[in-house]
Amino acid sequence: MDVENELSQLRISIDNLDAAIVVLLAERFRITDQVGLVKAKAGLEPRDEAREEELLRKSKELAAQHNLNPDIVSDVLTMIVSEVKKRHAKTIERFYRTTHHE
């Protein structure tokens, strides 16, 4: 196999993995949106510091097991969690507005 063909095949694999990551991320947000609604109904805050710390700890351990830089994994998950908290806050605000008819 020549270099260009080999690179092309590897890039196809990378593109497929990137697509899978996007699909998994969408599913993660779908589920965390449900968590936000449960929190809204229960009157809970959008942030759960203990859960965040546990998530980051576990992901760093998993990253190390797979020879990944734990800091990169932590950075990515921190960005995801930040977006989740924004979405939870919006869900809670919408829930409050619809149930309290301001």
C-alpha cells in the first residue's frame, strides 16, 4: 500500500471515530438534559460538585490506563460539564417560569 492510500484509510478511520464521538456527545447531552429536568422538579441546584470531582477522578484514572494524558481528558470533560451546567440552569429557569407563571 502506498503512503497516500495508507493515509487515506487512516483518515477515514479517524473521521468515523470523530463522527462516533459527536453521536455519543449528543446522547450524553440528551441524558444530562433529563438530569436537568429531574433537578428542576426537585428544586436542586444545577451543579453537583461531588459528582464533578468523582467524574474527573474516574476519567483521569481511565485515561492513564489507556496511555492518554489525563490532563487532556480532564480538560475535555471540564468543557462538557461546563456546557451541561449551562443547560441545567436553562432547564431549571424554564421549569420555574412554566410552573410559577411569572
